[in-house]
Amino acid sequence: MSAQSRRDRVTAASVRARKGAEPLVCLTAYDAPTASLLDPHCDVLLVGDSLGMVVHGLPSTVGVTTEMMILHGQAVMRGARQALVVVDLAFGTYEAGPAQAFETAARVLRETGAGAVKIESGAYAGETVRYLSERGVPVMAHVGLRPQASLVTGGFRAKGRDEAERAAVLEEARAADEAGAFAIVVEGVDARLAEEVTKAVAAPTIGIGASAACDGQILVVPDMLGLFEWTPKFVRRYADLRADIEDAARRYAEDVRARRFPSDAETYRLRRPAGE
Ligand code: KIV
């Protein structure tokens, strides 16, 4: 069934069943109106903690809180009807151990109504993924470049540059897979490593900057819409929102300065879509 004609909401189980089949279409989303536009085309909408950087202007994702994730998760759930909505757990709210992770994940699912959570799962996190999955929390893992570890790794550097790093990424992915992750985001690795990971795990892999060797792709939506001057090399821009917004703001300012305001009669007349 095509994404356009789908009715039921995508579930974590149906995402897991897509291993090796039609590629999974995934994007981030942070607000209700954007989510409603992306939803008919996507299998998964991720309320990524990238929102700290691309919405709130933070220097990294380390400053993001559970309250921020819940607020944006609720907004996306209001806009999305059929995609599986996955919410990132914020830095410092799950790494201490399985019990802390369960408490945070349960709160996020309860307060947003989302269908799953994502954690940046280093090799240490297998136990946490199992603990959550066994207790009814579908977990999407995230291996390779892990932005929440940027203070340790020194920034947003691709992973797998030497054999030890390649083995570590494979190990992270295997640990998450064996522990029951329903999907695994693989970020910032080359095509050969992405292929190795994809073959090594039963869960579908979702690449970001990780080639077409994965079972699907995710992009950060403002990047693919061209909102920023700079975007990572692997991102194809499908729109030029930055130029459109700048142009709209310039034309608006010209109108206001020339007093080209709506007339009084038009001011409070509501515009309704044709046919209503
Ligand atoms: O936070 C995020 O947007 C993510 C994607 C980059 C996968 O984790």
C-alpha cells in the first residue's frame, strides 16, 4: 500500500517488519502544522532533540530537556495522523540506567501519546533497550555519530574512520538489535560500514549521512527544506525556505512602509478554504 493511501497509524512492529522491503521514509518534525504536511508522505516522524539546535538555537543537543521534548511531541501528535511518531529522550534523562530510562520514557509516551522513543545507544545501552522493550516501550536505537556525546567526541565527526571505531559501531548496533530495538538510526558512517551494520542486524536501519545501504533514510527537516545557510554535505535540499522567507519578509516590510495594509473591511474577515 502506498504512503498516500494508508489509513492506520504506522506502528513500531510494522516498521520492524519492513526490514529489507520498501525503504522507510522518515523525517524529523517539531510542530503541528509542519507535521500535518509531512505526515502523508512519511512512515516515521521523529521529534528529534535536534530541535534544541534547529528550533531553539542551542549550540548542541546537550541543553535539551524532557519538558521541551514533551511540548514538541504533543504538537507533532496533533498534526500527524498516520506516521509513527517517535520522541527522543533528552541527554541526562536515561543514561544512568534502565530504571531512569523507563521512568522518562513512560512519562514521554503518557504525556505525548507518541508511539515510541529513541535513545542514543552506545554499547552500554543494551540492558536499557531490553528493559524498556520488555516493559512495553518500543525503542528506536541510534548508533554511529551520537550528537549527545559531542562533548566527549569533540563535535559532529563521522564514525568508523579506523577498524576500532568500525567494530565499536557494529557492536553498538548488535547490542541494540539483540536487546529488542525495533529500528536503528545509523548516523555518519560510510557506505561499507552502513551495509555491514544493515546485514548484521534484524531491525531495519535508518541512515542519516550513512548512504543508501540502509533500510531507510531520515533527514532533519529544516536542512532538507533549505532553512539554513549551511547544510551537511549529504543533505539534498528539496526547497529554499531561507530565500523564500527572506523575500517574503522584505516584501512585507515594503508594504508596511508604504502603508499597503488591508482595508478596515477586510481586516477581520476570516479566510476560509473554498467550499466551506
Ligand atoms: O535529533 C535528531 O534529529 C536525530 C536525527 C538526526 C536522527 O536524532
